[in-house]
Amino acid sequence: MRLAKTRHNISKFAERTQCPTLDSVSAIWARGLVKHFDEVRAVDGIDLDIAPGTIFGFLGQNGSGKTTTIRMLTTLLRPTAGSARVDGLDILDDARAVRRRIGVALQEAGLDDIQTGRELLTLQARLFGMGGNARRQRVDELLAVVDLEDAADRAIGTYSGGMKRRLDLAAALVHRPGIIFLDEPTTGLDPVSREAIWRYVNRLSVEDGITVFLTTQYLEEADRLAHDLAIIDEGRIIARGSPAEMKASIGTDVVTVEVPVADGLGRAAEVAAGVAGVERVQIADGAAVVYVPDGARAVARIVLALDDAGIEVGDVGISRPSLDDVFLEATGHHLRVEEPAAAEGGAA
Amino acid sequence: MQPLATVYFLTVRSLREAVRNPAQEVGNIFVPLFFFAVTVGSIGSIAADAFGIDNFTGFQVPVAILSAASSISASAGLGTITDIQRGYFDKLLLTPAPRSAIVLGRIAADGVRAVIITGVIVVVGLIFRTGFDTGVFGVIVLLAGSFFFGTAYSGFNAAVALRTGSPQAAAAGGLLLFPLIFLSTAFAPKEVFADWLQVLATINPITYILEAQRSLIIEGWNALDLLRGAAAIVGFGIASFTLTFLALRWRTS
């Protein structure tokens, strides 16, 4: 079903860009993309091939290079090296044309508190060359889509965090872009507002065939929305595939054994690694993470082995592999989510 | 998107911001008028004997105008920084609008605000019997000059805002005009200055802008003064816009 939808979107994209070879079409394509800030290599050689009409999740913790990548692809930053094409256009040679075809909602909802929501969308539409009735209709339509009709004529400074994010999303869509970049669209939002944003993003892909490039530090968000996913750490892509493929690549269940005595953790890992069937063991956040097929049966063997070795065992958990396990396996540490001081929200 | 249309839309947006923040505009007009009243009150009665200036109130009107333009452009620099800090400047850069036009929109709004504030100061001056020797057409020339000076001077603050992104630096940038005003013929004619100050006043472009404005108010039409004033404003504009576009290029590279 998803493959058929993707093929349909590729056909529409190829028709729009008049590209003769479907196989070579990427909505977003990059090779060896690098960005240095003085001595810091914020992005260190990224390759991307994102199919039209898909939601591409770019998962990583703060400072991993997600935002720098998005700023290069959206023409806000010049790459130090490498090349990229968005909707078939070079981000350096055709920067203005690229901006015409993309919508962008950056991490901080970039809004002007003094304007009203309607004024902001109207100005945005004008700057994209939309005029007259078409502009007015589009603004009204978007205000309805993001449930801001009642607040449309209030100053943006009076909006809640969730309302600002929804308005920012509407501003990114005002000129009907084929590709939209969303930089951590739900960071700092409460669960209700987060759910609302997820609903809109999903609708963009499913109903409108828009390609979505979504950066996130939330595993659940990536798992739920993304058709295709890349994990970025220290400026490099370290894993790539659909969420299901990534989790399947772990190939085992995950048994997490907490050891209350800190200096017993290394020995616990050694003992667990010697248990029959265990494929590998990692230490993360005060626990031994044991990768083993058929975890339900193996857990008893692991606990007995630890007990025989005189190691005190705390909580024990068994789970199917999650994206966090994929992240842990690829980076050696869990994904650390950094929230703003207070979650904002208010879906109303 | 045509550059002129972009400038127009963003000028309207900046003016709307000014209308919705009236306290700031009151401050921009109050301070120059306060110094105008204090200067005229303290020196006005001796100006005729000391400097040979009969209409000292009219002599001081241009100083109030330039001070007001300076205040306006300082607040506009802060507005640019607010846009940068909120991320709204990035939102504008992400449109296909020419980037130079995005900056020029706010600068042009400063020019419009300078025209409005000049009109208020001229009316206050007329109430204090400054007269206006070149009549209605002279007022129009003065307002046009204020527009071009307002935009030219605003460019310096836009450059500081774009280069530093710092509210403190932008506020300091607005003070650039004050030493130039004190080193000009703002309070007395050049002839009464010490030699070294005469040299500085002669090379100071503010002297020529003040003299052009004064000629309209208290002397009558004087083509040479107007040409010198126009040349000084153009020089200001070339310098400030060059710095602005260099700062914009730095910010977007």
C-alpha cells in the first residue's frame, strides 16, 4: 500500500520536474554535505536520497547536526563542502527557486508577535507572489486547517506555544510547496498539541503527497510518522532505513538488567555475555542491555547466571527492539532528549 | 517577487509595528523636543548678540529633526534584532523575496517615520514662531530630505544589527549621530568656534545637512546649501548601505 503510494508520488513529482528517469528522482538529494563552524564539524559528510511524497525522519539528539543540515538544505546556510539538490534544483545555484518550492518551519516558531495570525499569513503569501482572492482564500483555508480561525485576528504574542507551532506550520504551507522541512516541530509542546501536529504532518503526506523532511529527538515521533529514517550522531548518519527495518536489524529481543551496585555492572555484563544464546551486551545508563533471541526464555538463564556469580540484580525487563535500542546499538548511548524549561501547549 | 513590492510590504509591516507600539514613538519625539526647548530656552535670548542669529528657534529645528531621526533608526535596529532572535528574520529569508529588499523594507519604514516626526517638529516650530521662509514647497523639500536622511542613517543601525545580533550594540549604534551633531554647527555658527573645531565642523557631513535644512527654514532658497546637504545625505547613504549589504552577506553566508 505504502509502496504504491510512493510510486504514485514519484510519478507526480517526475511529471512536475519533467524528469525522464523515474529511478533517478529524489525530492531531496545530497552528497558529501559538510558544514564547519571554525574548528567544529557540525555536519560531516552526509548523503541523502529522499523519495517524493514520503515522510523522512532525521533522528538525533541536540547538537548532532540536524538543524545545520536543514539550514543548508533550505538555503539558509552555505555548505562548507558537498552538494545538494531539492526538488531537482541545486541549493547554491538555484537558491531562490528552491525557496519558492519549499516550506520551512524552523525549531523556534519564527513569528512576529505584534502581527495577527491573519496578517502574518497574508504577508507570507504576498512575499510568495500570491495576490487577490487566491491569497485571501488560501489564508482562510489554512487558518481552518490548523484550527486558528477564532484566533486569526488576535496578536500572535497572545498565542500559546501550540497555537504558534500550528500557525508556523500554516505559514510554511501558504504557497503550496511540494517539499516541507520541519525542524523539531513538537519540541516543548504538551502531548495534546504534539498529537495535533502529528495529525497535520501525516495529512500532508497522505492526502497532499508532500515530501516531509522532519527532524526530531523524539523516538515515538520518528517511529510513528517516518516512512524512512536516518539517525545522525556527531554530524554523521550512522543508521538508515524504515523504522521497521531498523528495529528488525537488531534481530533479537532486548533484556535490560539493572544492577544496583555500580561497580558490579561490568562484571554483570561479562557474565551475561557468557550465557548461551546471548549475542552481545552493552552497558548504558546503569544497566546491562542484553541482546538475545527469545528473550522470554533467556531471561531466566541470565538471572540465574548472575545470581550464581554473586551479582545482585535489580529490575529486569524484556522488550522487542525499539528505535532507542537501534540508537543505542549505533551510538553506544541512549538518545538524550533535552526539553525546554517548561512544555508549552494548549491546543485551543 | 518584485524587489519594490517586497520593500513596500515590509515597510507597511514595520509601520504597523510602530503604530502598535506608540510608547516608543512618543519617546522618539519627546527627547528631541525636550532638548530643543531646553536649548532654545537657555541660549535663545543671547543668540542674536553672541552668534548674530535672530531666529535661533528656527536655527534649532533641524537639530531636533536629526536627533529624532537618530532615535528612530536606533529603535529600528532593535526591531531587526528582535526579528533575528525570534527567528522571524529567517522566515523572511526563506521566501523567494530578494534578501536586500527584506532589509530595505525596515529601512524605508524608518524614512517614513522620520518624515512624520519631521512634520510634528515643524508644526511645533511654527507654534514657536520659527516661520518657514521657503513656504509649502520648502516644507515638502525638508520632508523629502528627512526621508532620505532617515533611510541613510537607518542603514548604519541595520548594519550593526545584522552583523552583531546584539541589542546593546544596536542601541549604541544609534548614538553615532550625537558626536557628529556636537562636532557640527548644531548650536552655533562655525565662525565662533575654535580653529580645531572649525576644521572638524567643515569636514563633518552633518554640518551641511543642518545648513541645508536651515536655509529652507530661516534663509530662503539657496541652491548651493541644498546641493551640499543632498551630497552629504547621498554620502551617508552610500556608506551605510554598503555596510548594510556587507553585513547581510555575512549573515546569510
